[in-house]
Amino acid sequence: MFNLKKTVELLKGGILEPGETWESYRSENHDWKGTACLITIPAIAVSTILAGILSMTFPSYGMVGFGAGVGIGGILLSMIMSLAGVAVASFVISYLAGVFKGKHDFNKGLAALSLAAIPAWLGGALSPLPLIGWIISLAAAVTTLVFLYKIIPVYLEVPEDKRVIHYIISVVVTFIISMILGAILVAGTVSSMHTAALSTSAVTGKIEVRNFARDGNPSLQHRISFADSIMYASARQAGVPLVTSDDHFHGLNEVIFIPKPETG
């Protein structure tokens, strides 16, 4: 179902001629699988891979959401999170459209969101560029929000007097669910990182980080909170030292510990 020529036309039209592209695609009546193959998956893949390559090229700036020098694991995680976010947003938007007297149609919801998100995906691919990357990414994200507001009535037939409330609630609910899913995915990824083995303690509710670093001291163990363990393991995954004054990290490998100045 993937058609490179068609995908390029849709991505180009989604930027240069959005209105005409929306109407043309709607008349073709694709199901969610067709939209995923033609727009969603290719756009996310290109955006994420290009952003990852640029992040490696400009390590001081890094990929939005993953920091500098993101690796293959970060790219794959970003793609999975993006796809999950699109699926959730499409369901929320289409479901709430039905609640607000519009059309509850997941196929149309995914098509509308995917077409509207083209600017954000393409802009996000350039986000690691020095100095101007974040400006391009921000402008593209704002454009996508405007496009989404305009395309929803076309695809899901939300009544004019319900457009604003439907849009606001859809965005808020999608954001909350996406944050939860993102936290679950990140937590799952952190738990499998080869730089640290995390084991939960049912009694204390703490995380034991067993350090297997390269300094010949594999027996060193520290008990730190869940949030601290995520920060530490994320820094190790990114290949950068963790700079901190938090005593909980003192003694861990690849941590630059700066003692707090004495007071009084």
C-alpha cells in the first residue's frame, strides 16, 4: 500500500497546498491502514531519522526530547512514541467528535491528524540545526495546531458551535494520555539499558542501581530514588557525564559531583 510518489505528493501538498490536498485525500476515502502507509509512518520515519542524524552531526544541540548525540535506540524510541501518540490523538479526536455531534470515525481522524501534522514532522526533523532549528520546529508546531483546527470540521464534521470546545478538550486529553504513555515507554527503555541494572525493592519502594561501569569497580551499589535513577541512566545512555550536587549520585561512575558550598 506504500507508494513513494503518492507519499511525496502528499507531504509536499500538505505544506504548499494544504486545503486542496485535504479535499483530494478525503475524496479518496482511505482507511487507517492506507493513511498509515502513505503518510503517518513515512513522515515519522523520515522526520525521526533525519533529526537523529542531525543530532549526531551537531551534538551540542541534540534531538528534541532526547538530548545531544542521540543514538539508534533514541531514534527508535522516538518513532515508537510518535506513532503511539498519533494513534492516541486520532482516537481521542474522532471519539470526541462523536460526543460533540460530529462523526466518530477513526479512519478520518487519523487522516486529518496525519495531514495536519506534516509541518510539525518536517519542522521537527530540522530541530537539531544550530540556532535556527528550534525556531523552525516551533513555527512548524504552531502551523500544525492551526491546520488541525481547520481540518477537523472538514473530516469529522464537528458543528461550528462545537469546534472550539472539541478542539481544546481533544488537545488537553491527548496531551495527558501521551505524557502517561511516554513515561511508560521511557521507563521501560531505561530498565533495559546496558549501562545500569535497575531492580525494584518491594519493601522500600526504592530503585537499586548496580553499576557495571568500566572503572574496574563493578561491585559498587547505590540506592537512589526512581526519578534519580532515570536521570542517571539517561545520561549514561546519551554518553555524557551527569553534573550534579545531589549527594545521592556521589560515587557513581561518570558523575561530575560538585559539592554544595558550605553555609554559615
